[in-house]
Amino acid sequence: MTTVVLGLDGGCFELIQPWIDDGALPTFSNLAEDGVTSDMQSCLPPVTCPNWQSYATGTNPGKLGVFWWEAVDREERTIENRSTAGDFDGTHYWRFLDGETAVVNLPTSYPPSEVDGVHIAGGPGAEQAGYTYPESLEPELEERYDYAVHPEKMSLLSGDDPDNECVPEIYDLIDIRFDVLEDELKQGEYELVHLTVFYLNVLQHFYWDMDVVKRAWERIDERVDQVLEMEELENFFVMSDHGSNGIETTFRVNTWLEQHGYLQTESSISDYLHRAGITQERVRPILAKLGVEWWARRLLPERVQMLLPDEEGSVDKSGKADVIDWENSRAVASGQGPVYVLTDDPAERERIVDELIADLEGLTDEAGNPVFDQVLRGKDVYSGPHVDRGPDVVLDQAAGVHIEGKIGNAEVFGAPSKWHGENKDTGMFIGYGPTVDETAPLPDMHILDIAPTLLHLHGEDVPERMDGEVRRDLFEAGSEPANRDVSRVDVGDVGSTDSRTAERDVTDRLEDLGYME
């Protein structure tokens, strides 16, 4: 049995259904008719990091130990990137399969793990070297496909300019990913092939529903049609780590926290740089024109880079740590939802959480629209050994809202700037295969359900550690996977990374892509 899982970062029916209805995506239309489709819930916050690892392990962020791109360490008073493979606890579900696996372009999996097969890491945290297992695969990919992990001209992406030189680079990357998928599938050696198309959501972030995004989906539609024609394929699933929607307003959560007395800031070198006119927007074009931007990013420590403010004087990530008055602050937030209470006293921590929830629930923007769908306690969202070092409050941003995590802007609300599309917690799921029930309604489908369901489909036991459910309702009544009882077993984690370390800085890519806003 060979199963292909196509992961479309940020994919959702809200965006593509009009294009399906207009006939622009005939393959997705056929999949909807001959297979089963459903919305699918993501883990909160609905972001690439950690949702791709939640999919791959079947576990929630409280077990993974990673909740967003950055981690707030209350004891050490630091804010650092957390998105490489070694940052996550857990075992990828394909490690429990008997057959070989090909994993292509999985975000937050750098450095790649040893697998029975091949593993090609992807996403913002992956480097252009050391991204394959086995290592010998890397030169083969580059020679045969001109394979690249990232587009070269990523810094040219701008929501105001869809005609920049990076967009065609992304189209080429999409085709190359599918070329690799098809060639791996043709070998007939694999029980599972997984492919993630990551830079699709980057286009959606910058251009949301513009023609440049539609053309990317049309290209994917054509390539999926070719995959479905391959005789080696038996089961085909499409899924996303989260959904997307257009941005109407930006909510600057740390500005709100500061104005309401939860966050205190102090002067830093960033303030002096801003007053001197030394900002990211002014320095980076000069470095790029001189051809030294890449070298500056590689040679300067990440902490130094993050001291450089933007035009509004705002700083992010480790730069935030230097402007926070840790002694007198009660809370600080990351982008897209996580809020951390800054006290070691358990009773005081609970009191501040109660106060935050009371103050944030019902908050509206300047037009009177709700800013959040839900304001939740972290311990009600997550479970596992890492809950205590996760966010105390999780803001589920409402439709059309982008929560920005920078510190330093004077206004709580603003218009969309770098991004025009934001993530939301409703992604997509499509199932197609000989035992898939095309009429299955699949209520409450969750990203955590995929790993245990695929293990069950392939006749494997499901680890007790997995949080998701086996969705036997996905399969036709009377079929073998529908009839067979689910077998849950208590197994330990299989090592998910090898001995290589991944201490390289990924902040530059996160900045270019807008994730650290």
C-alpha cells in the first residue's frame, strides 16, 4: 500500500472554493466529487510552527514543548527562536510504519532525522546545506533538479508589488517539489510519501487572493492531476497545517499590554538607533545594493541584528527582551496569540491570568468588530509536560485580524502592512482512495487525527501518546480499516533527530517572511 500525503501550508476552502466553482481548479473539483472533503481544526495558535510537528507526531504543543516561533523564558528573561527539529519532543508517525518513507520539504524538521527512506527538511528553519537524510541525497537533488530550500530573492516580497522576481522563483520551487514527489513515487519503494508545499502560504500572506496566488493553486492543481494518474498511488490525502483569511486590521498586542499596565519597557540601544534614523528599512536596502546583506546576516549575532528597529521604532524577538522591564512587567506576548505572564508565584500568576482574560474578552477594534473569537487559558488549550512553560493565555484571533507581537508602536490598531493574508484555525482535509467513504461528513476533523488515522489505515498500532483520534468514519462501512478495532499501545519516543546540531540563525528568513511581526 502506498499513501501520498500532500501538505499545503495555509490551504483552506475559504480561499479556493470560488476558484473551484469557476472551473479554475478542476482536479480539486474532481477530488471533492470522488473523495471526501472537510474543514479541519488546527492547534492554537494556527501557525506553521508548531502545527507541522503536531501533524507529524499526532501530539499537541504541550507535549511538543514548542508553542510558536519564539519562546519566552521567564526565568532566564530571554526570547529566542524555537523552530528546529531538536526543539520538539515526539516521534513522527512514519517512524512506526514497517515500510520505507519519503518525506519531502517538511517545515520545522531541520536538521532531518534518520528514517527508513529519505527525509528532506524545509520551511524557514532549514538551511541550504545539511537538509537531507541521507546526506548523499543533497548533491543529487541539486544536480538533478537544481533543488533549493528557499527562493534567492525572498527579501523582494512585498504586499504592494506582486510582480517582483521572487514570485516566479516560488512557482519554480513548487514544480521542483512535485518533480521530486513523482520521481520518489515512481520508485515503488515507499509505503508513505509526504510532500509539503510551504511557500504557497508565503504567497497567501503577502497577496491573499490576488492572481499570483490563484496561479500557484492552478499549478498545484495541474501537478496533483499528474500524481493521481500514477499507477503506484493507492491512497491520496491533502491537508493543511492551518487555514487563511484576508487581513482587515492589525492588533498590536504588546502595545495594548503596555497601555493597560501589564508591560513596562525601558530605553535600549534600539531607541537610540531609531532616533538616529538607523532602521531595518533603511539599512537592509543599502546592504543588499552592496551585495553584503547575506554576509551581514550570517556574521552578525542574531541578538545584534534584532536590536535594529523598524521605521516605527518597534523591535521583535530577542530585541524585545532588551526593552522589557522584566522586574516591573506582568505580561508579554508573541504574535498570533500566545501571552506569557511574567511571575514565578503560582497564585499571582493565576490572578493575572484572570485579569487578562477579563480585560481582553469582548475587545473590539475601532470599527466595533471583535478582535478575538476566544480568549483561552493556556492550560485549557494544551496538555502535557511542557504546559507550564507555554503561554498562560491564548488569543484566538478573529477573522480578518492579524495579531502583531512587536514592541514599540504607539498605536494599538493599524491597517494591514506587510501581509494581506493571515492564518486562521480552520484548515482543509481531502481523502481519496479505495476504502475512503466519499459521503463521510467527518465532523470535528482535527489535525491531530491524521497521524493515528494513517497508522490505523496501514495496519499499525497507535501510540497512546498521540492526542488525535482514529477517524474510522473516514472509511467505507464494511471496509477493512472501518471494521478493524483500533489498537493503542504504550511505546516510547523514537529519536527524531540525529546527532547534528542546528544552531544556525533563521531569524532573517522569518523577518523577510513577516513571521516575526
